[in-house]
Amino acid sequence: MIFTALNVLFFVAVFTGIGLLLPIRIESRISSLFACFWTGWLVAIGILQVFHLFFAVQLGALILLMILSALGWGLRRAGVIAIVRAQDRRTAFLFAALALLPLGMLVNTVLFSAPNSDYALYHLQTVKWFSAYAIVPGLGNLFSPLANNSASFLLSAVLNAGWLAGRGYWLSNTIPAYVLMLQCFAGMLSLLRGEGDRRVAFFWAVMTPVVLLEVSTAYIVAYSPDPLVFFLQIVLGAGILRLFDPSLTREQFLAHAAQMVILFAGGACVKLSFGVFGAAGALAMAGVSVGRFGMIPWRRSKEQPQMGQIRAWLGWLGITAAFLIPWMLRSVIFTGYLAYPNLTVSFPVAWKIPDALALGSYQVIAVWARTVDASIPYTADFVWLARWWNTFPSDTRQAFYFAAALWLAQGAVWAVLRQWGRSRLRMDAGALALALVSGLALAAWFNLAPSFRFAGALFWILLASALLNALRMAESSGLRRADLLALAVVIAVSLWISPNHFSNNLSRKLLWLPPVEYSLPEQARSHAAVTEKQTASGLRVYLPTQGQECWDAPLPCTTTANFSTRLRQLEPGNLQGGFARETR
């Protein structure tokens, strides 16, 4: 437990240092350090995407990230000192002391948590491949889930290197979960003290019980990218609201926009299901840049020369390309497709997954989502819709009902008063943008793969946007002490979802060191429960004798359903050389 807590703090500093290394202006506010963490965390993933093209993700990658972090802290020390000096000392010390409480709660809870089923199916195997080899061509031919190009597994691999061998299981998702908890608490403190952009502070405060619910009930332990999508959506949601801060200067906007582009592009690399939300958020940012700051590249601006505007847009495109081009290259190497499981663009490489197999994998994802892991039939009618919807947690369904009711009621009130000529009532532009972005993402999610875990935080963001707009309308109507109303809303949401689901278990045996990851699969399945099969080319592949989970079986491992006698090595005797499937 203590070992995990110390490493969480250490890697929070590592990723923050990488963020500080970026040539992005930081302000003398604690929120700047949070922004540096998220950008640094995603940039580390971006670096590892390129690193893994040539090398296995082992101790060398970890040392590289630590060196970059040390450079960031050293080069930006003046800015960090300015942030520290700008804080009230008593408040800062109190916050730092209290920050240890959620850390203890979190690292203790993950000790008694179980991973989701995909951990045994392919998450652990993916991390083992990344740790053992540089990128392997055609890895999806061995086992189709290994073709899922989630770049967060690279970070999981680096967190299993060196002194962390076998401990990344406890750290991978715990690190960003802890930072998000701190950011929520800081937002609540800002709301109480009336500091900064009150809308952003209100958003973070409302999200506090939501985040506590997520980190105490979701699959935070191990390597699942689903909680990471949840976290990034909330961070990006706050970033979208910040765009509409009336005090935001052009210089501040440019710095904030660069950080948001990293969130857009990096989040899509973490998991493709983040892509629509990120793309819609990028459109909102582009709209603000044009509508408020007049940043149209082919037009001159009084505030900024045309060349400066062109450089800004090229910079945003460059950041996006720095993340997405390596990600797409990795997808081609794994599968032969540009953005697998999307099959639109493919390349005639020797290791390309056969079209029939790739199409089957794509269809399985959609069907599995619509049938709730094959627990209900998919009939594409209202009967199916009711069954599917009732499998969701009750608090999520209620969040959607409340959000929809609030937006409909507010729209009706605004339309009626406008018709009567009473235009005093105002809606919040940031809340409207956030509702539009989350609504578009929900529509795409429902159409493509409507599994609850793929929705992330979208339902809660939609509710937060409705509450924020209601607060804005109340303020514009002349309501006094709107800050008390905001506090009441936060308390009501907290009591409603009852977020305290953290573990109350304590173990003296686990007080210092958590168990090594590979001791956990041994408790569930013995290594003896693995058999060998040989393909027509002579390749020996390991298969589980019971179930479909490879767990930590030796490489290469696949399941009975994925095994094919047509599988062959591109370079016989060399796993690094890759895999292909004969189509004849």
C-alpha cells in the first residue's frame, strides 16, 4: 500500500514534469500544474508510440521519461516557484495534507478490487508483448483483440519496468484517477472561495461525487482503458467550458488551445471511442478561435498578423499529426488497416488480417455492445431498447432523465419569455457547447457500439451542462447569492449518488508491498492449464485448456476460437518478425 502510494506521487511528478517541458505558457495558478500533468501524461504515451516502433518498452523507456521530466522541472522551475508563491500558504498546506486522504483511500481500494474480464482475455497479454518486443507486425492475426490499438497499454508496460516489475497492475489507472480526484477537490475549493472562472469551478465541484463513484466502483485496477476515457472526457469538458471564460485573453486562449489539442489527439490514441467526443470538442475550440478571436488563416486580424494565425493553426495540426500518424502507423503494422477496427482503408501488406476475419471482429464489437455481452437479444425495436436501457446503473439512467428534463424545461422557459419580449434571461454559451458536444458523442456511441462502459462520462457531462445553464439562467433573472445555489446543487448531487464505495478492508500484509501481478493469475488458473498446438507451418502456439483467457500464459498465446492452422510466422523462429494468415 505504501509502496503504491509513493509511486503514485512519484509518477504524478514525472508526468507533470514532462508537461512542463512543453513550450506552453503556464499561469500562476494551481490549475496549470493539473494541465501539465494531463498533457505530460498524454505526451508520454505519444513518445512511447514512437519508441515502441524500434524497441521493447522496458527500463530504457522509463529512464527516458524520467530524464525528460527532470528537464521539464529544471527548465520551468521559475514558473513553478511563481505558482507556489501565488498560493495562500495555509490553504496550500491544508490542501497538501488533506490530499493524502484520497490517496490512501484509492490505493487501499485497488488492493481489494478485481479487474474486468478483458484483463484475463487480452490486456495482460498485450502488456507482455509490448514489454518483451518492439512492435510486432500482424499481431492481430495471432489473436484479434491484440489488434486493438490502445496506446495506454504502452504506459502500462513502462510502469512494469525496473523496480516496478509486476507492480504496474496497481499503478496504471490509479495515477490519473488520483490526479482527477485532486482536481475535483481543487475545483470545489475554488467554488467556495469564489476564485477563477466560477463555471469551471462549478463543473469540477459537480463532478466530484461522480468521480468518486467512478474510481470506487469501476475497474481502476489493472489496464482497462475505459476509466481513462471517462477521466479524459471530464478534463476535456472543463477545458471546453474554459474556452467561454470572458476574461480569457488571446495569449491565454492560444496556450489553452494547445493543451486541448493534446487532449483531443492523445485521447483518441488511448481509445478510439474517445474520438467523437474529442473531434466535437475540437470543433467547439475552432468555433471560438474564429468567432471570438477572428483567427481565420486567410484573413488579416487587427490583434494578430495573418502569419501568426497561420502558425497557430499549423501548430494545432502538427500536434494532432504527432499523435495520430504514429497511431495509424501502429494500426497498419498490427493489422494492415489504417484505423482498425474501421476497415475503410487497408494496405496490401503481407501481414494484413484477412477481410473476413477483420469484418467478423468489427461485427462482434457492435453485436456484443447491443446485446449487453450476449445477455439480451438484439431486435432493433422498442422492446430491445427498454431491455438494453434497463441494464444501465440506475444513477446513470436518472442522470439522463434529469439532464433531458432540465434542458427541455429551460428551453421552453427561454422560448416563452423571449416570445413575450422579456429577453433578460440568458443561457450559458459554454454549457450549450458542452451539451452539444456530449450529445453528438452520445449519438455516435449509440449508433456504433452502445455498451455502457464505452459511454464514459458522457451522461454525467450532459447533466453538468444542464445544471450549469440553470445556474446561469437563475443569475440572469436577478437571483441573489447564486453561489449558495451552486453549493446546494453540489451537495444534492453528492447525496443523490452516494459516492462512498471505497473499500474499508485493511491488511497488515499489504501495508508496504502489494503482491506481484503474476501471482494473481496463478490463483485463478495454473500455468499447467495451458496446452500447445501446432500450425501447418510448424508454429507452436499456447492455448488455455479451460475458458478463453490467456492470462499470463507464455507468448504466443491465443484462444481456441482464434486459433488457426493457417497462422504462420513472417520470419520462422522469430516472434519479433510478426505473423500472417494464409488465405488459401
